[in-house]
Amino acid sequence: MARYIGIRHRVKKTKEGESRPTMIAISEEGNVRALELATETDELDFMLGSFPTGWRKAAEGEDLSHFLPRHRQELKERGAKEKNTRVPTGFDGLKPGDIVATALGGSGDRLAYAMSRRSEEIGATVMRIPPFRLLALRGEQSKDDDHILLAGVAENHQELCYVVGPRDRDLIAVSESYRARRDAQRARIACEQRLLQRAIGEIFLSQEGRYPEGEIEEVYNKMKASDEILANLEREEARREAELKKAVAKLDVWNLILKQVEGCGEVLAAGIITPIADIRRFATDAKLKAFAGVHVMRDGRFPRRRGGEVSNWSPQLRQALYLLGTQFNYRAESAWGLKLREYKLKLRGKHPEVVTVNGKKRYTNGHIHKMATWRTITKFVEWLHREWSRVELAQAKVAE
């Protein structure tokens, strides 16, 4: 008989050090039991069907070679002179025939990827439910019980979920590659900053007082050219970028949609795709616009960071979209560049004169350009939601 498993993935510790294990609910023949996965190793054990469900003291002389090293715990009891070995009494985890449900997006991408691949090997099924559907099912219940709710989803509401397959894993791989490239870029920039400060320090703290005739930048550039650590970081960044481009090239959203947008390369596309993760998370374009921070708020203002107000959009996605808007401006004859120019003309016609409000000038050329850029980006997000959703629907029909 099939088991129905709900997984509420969580980051294992908060910044304050509070433990936040991933919660598992397993429904079998009407009985539900819960497991806590305190570490990423526990998650891997569960995925492989080897998560320890209990521990016992190993018998003296017992052959423990069939236990993995991490499943042999050496503990020293209070007052004892020697350590005792503990081994699992049993194991649990993903098994053939299991049906698993978890939330779409969020911190559980890596686990969803691993469990999806494993499920194809052993004959299980891993599904994800969009957050807005999970929210509707949850109602007034506590989010703390989502793993139990998800087990019920796996059993009774599979029509609300999407099976995690190769295309979904390709999306997750892009997000992982994007983070790796971003981390490599940050490490390279940090190294350059350290070299710059060292160059400045060596010049100002020179004991001979013989300062170089050229600029500080010249000394800095010479230092950069000969620094092995920086050279290695530059090579790593280039390698990560190549990996990212290769991962993006596998995606339908790139090949069928974003590749056609002039000014949008693989890296910029990854910056847009990664925070969205899966367009099926967003029931409407309005939801996506709110997530991207390109919506119009209830009071008619455009969102931006203001003191005392919650900025509940994705800054990463908003930044990537702004960079894309800059590309539209550079490519004035492209399809989206022409839209940008069109909005500029409309806004200038609506606001022909510069006015001063509360001591600030409005509707200057710069202000009009910024307004038109964000208006164009908003329309782009609407278009992206429509086209990406269309592609997903077409792929779903093919899969049927």
C-alpha cells in the first residue's frame, strides 16, 4: 500500500541559532507519524531510505561494517572510562511507491531535486504544490503543521500539484549555478578591494616617503596583475559563468522566450529566472508584479524602499529587471526599446512642464525617463508571465 509523505522544508538554523529541522509527515494506512531532519545529512539519509529512526548500544564484538561511518556514534557516558558505540535500530526514508508532496519554490529546491532523481530510480513520485494553493488549503491552520497538511495533499489532492521531472530539475540547476557564479563574483570583488586597500596602505605608510609619481590606480593595477589569489578567483568566476550559461541553455523559458529579448543574455536571464523559480508559483501576473516590486500600490504610488514600510518584494528580481530596463534604453530600436520611447512620449505629453512638489522637482527629463523605464518593465513582467505560463501549459499537454 502506498505511503503519503508531506515535507515542510526549513533552513536548519536561524541567525539567532534556533534549530529549525525539516519536518516530515508519513501517512500509512490511516496512521500519521512525524520525523525531524535536523541536518542536510539527515535529508540525504531520508532521500536514500537510510534515515535512522532509533539507536541502540552495539553489542561487544558485533560486526558493524555494514553500518555507514556516520551511523556509528561514539559516545561516552557520564562516569564511564571508555566510549560506547551506538548504531541505528531501524531506518526510514523514500521507498518504492511513495507519493511525496512539498511546497513549490523556497529553500527546498535542493531536496526536491535529489528526491525527484531518486524517485525515478526506485519508482516513487515527488510532487510540488504552488504556495497560493497550499495557502488556500491551510485556511486558519498553523503553518507549523504544513507537513501533515502536505501528506494529506499527497493522498487526496494530487490534482493541485505538479510532478517534479527533468524540466523542473533544470530550473533548480540554474538557480544553483546562478548562486555559485554570484558567490564567485563577490569573492573576486572582495579580493580586489583588499588589494586596493593594501596598495593605498603601502603608499601612505612608506618609510622612505618616496611616493610613486603615477596615480594610486597604477600601483593597484600592477598589484592586481601579479596577484595569484585574484587570478584564481577570476578563473573561478569565468568557470562558474560558463556553467551558468550552459544550464540556462537547457531551459524552455530561455530558448522560447527570453532569448528573443534583445539585450537579455544568459546571465541576466538567470537573474530573472532564479528568484521566480517556477512561474506556476504565481496564479496571476498581478502576483508576479507584486513579487517583483513593479506593481502600483493601493495608494497609487510605485513601490520603493521607504522608512517604516515593509518592502515585501524580491530585491534580486527587481534589480535584474532594472538592469534589463537599462538594456532597453541602450537598444532604442529594439521592440522593448521602442516601447520605452513610446512611454516617454506619453508621459511627457501628460506632464509637459516641470513642477515642484514639497521642494522637489518632478517631471524633469530624468524623472520622465525613470517613470517610463519602470512602466516598460511592468509591461515586460506581464508579458513574461503570459508567455511563460503558455509554455508551461503546452509542456503539460505534451506530458499527458
